Amino acid sequence: MIKSNKPINVGIIGCGYWGPNLVRNFSSLANCKVKTVSDLKPGRLDYIKKEFPFVDTTKNYKDIIKDKTIHAVIIATPVKSHKDIAEESLFFGKNVFIEKPMTYSSEDAESLVVTAKKLNKKIAVGHVFQFSPAVRKIKSLLKSNAIGDVLHITSSRINLGPPESEVDVIWDLGPHDFSILLHLLEEIPWKILCNKESYLFSRSDSHAFPKKRTGSGLINNAHIDLSFKSGITAHVHLSWLSSNKTRLMQIIGTQGTIVYDEMLALDGKVKLFGKGIDNRIKNKTTDAVKLGYHMGEIQVMQLEQHEPLRLECEEFINAIIKNTPLVNDGKIGLEVVKMLETASESFKSKT
């Protein structure tokens, strides 16, 4: 625990696409100071100095790790470097925040969890959707039994893939859906199957519409089925094939359905559908009525207004100061990596 009257000094390693957002949000917190940012590309450091002139910069990330005045390290580098940088940071007495996915393997993720516990340091993983107003609202609806018992969840996360990527669509988009499912259901799936009717592409043709084929390459379209011991099932579709960006989830229960569309405006992202009416059920042969069904009452849920990333950063800093648990801790990061591994192995076994 650190005295609350002193700001938490953080160092941020990696300032590519996502890094500047981390600098901005951590800098906005009253109890936090972004002291140093590191990146290998001088152009990225020049950009940081322009946007955040109060921040020191360095090309050598070890300058951050070895700085005794820095209490926490934020890692936003390529996934392959997460484990080594995080482990080194922990051994130098730093709390660690790692962008998703936590590591490339569950073995590495578990090693970090064990090390952090042994050294009594906080470790968080950047599963930002756990902090989104929509997901927080859905969590409260499920807690209040608004749709009865959850039966099935469907989720589609679709967009054009990056022109270059070190990971496939499962590892790129899957962490979002998997972390949301773990957060909402509070249980780990016992079975994960990845549909064999997926596509592959080489790194050089990521934006080309591929032919269905097998062989070497990155998976860019995957259908993943999950089963939970509670009896709940889920289907997750991840794809880089379409320019029609989609972020749609439906949670189907015994008494209604929650529809979450991240692409809509804040006041329409989450809708609660009543159970509906169907007079075809238990219809008597003597009933002279028109048979049919229609949806139940639709309620548009009011959501909090906050930036998810800012709340995620704030909770990480508060957890260090107050020694409180994190909803996006290393254990959840580890479980997400295990799910990613299982889905990938399932795909490979079918190709």
C-alpha cells in the first residue's frame, strides 16, 4: 500500500496506436503522474512530447523499469514482449498493467500471476470492456434477474483486419468477448470448439477476400462455441472479412433478452426485451383466433456516461493505493489466454 497523499508515478512502455490513450487517461487522474514514456521509434516519442510536454521520454524501456521513483509500469507493446517486460518490472518492484492479451501462452500468464502474488504486486490486464457503461449495466441486469436464468449468448465482432498483424483474429478480437463472458457469467467454460469452416490468409493479403483453404496463414474468420457447467452456452463469431464493423451481443434468458449493440449511440446500446407473447403455445383446437407471436415490451436502458479506459486506469491506481482487488486482474487475464489457446487448438485440429 502507498500513502494516498502521494501520486502514483507510472511509466508507459509502448506508445503506438493505443499508448497515447493510456498516457492521456493516466495523466488525467489526480492521484497519478505519468513520469516517463518509452518507445523504440523516435517519431512516436516526438509525438508524445508534442502532445504531453510534461512527460519524459526514452528509447530504452529499462530506464523506466530501473527508476526507483516509478511505482507502476504500463505495457502496451507487441504481445510477444509482454511476458519478459512484465516479469522484469515485477522483479524491480513495480505494479504492472498489461494490455490484452496478457501473453502468448497460458504458461507465461500463469508465471506472471504467481510472480506478482509472491512479490505482493498488483497485475492488471487491459480488458477495457469490463469497464464500459453497457457491460456494467448488463452485469447489474443479470444480478437483478431481469431476464431470468441465462440460457444462451451470441456475440459478433467483425471488422476489416489490420494490414499487418502478429496475431490472428482469435487473438486480436477474442479477448474482448471472452473477458466480457467471464465477467458477466462469473464462470469458466468447460468446452470450447472452433468451427472448421473458417478462412485463412497470409500476412500480405489481409484485406483481400480469401478463398476457403487450409494450410499456413492467419485465421481471419472463426465461429467459436462455448459450453459452461451451469448449462449456459455461447456462440462467438470473430471476423476480419467485412468492412461493416459489428459489435453485437444478445443474452437470452428464460424471461427475456438483453441486446447490446456497441455501434449505437450511448442511449441505445442496451435494450431489454420482455419475454414476448405467443398464442400458438397451448392453443386449443376450439380456439377461433389468429395464431401468431410478437415481442414483449422493449426498454432502452439508461447508461452511465464515462470513458471506459479512464475508469480502468483509475481503478488500477486506486487498487495500488488502497490494496483493493481488481476486476481485471491477472487471474482473469490468464483465463482469457487459456480460452484463446483452446479455441486456436480446436481450429488447428479441424484443418
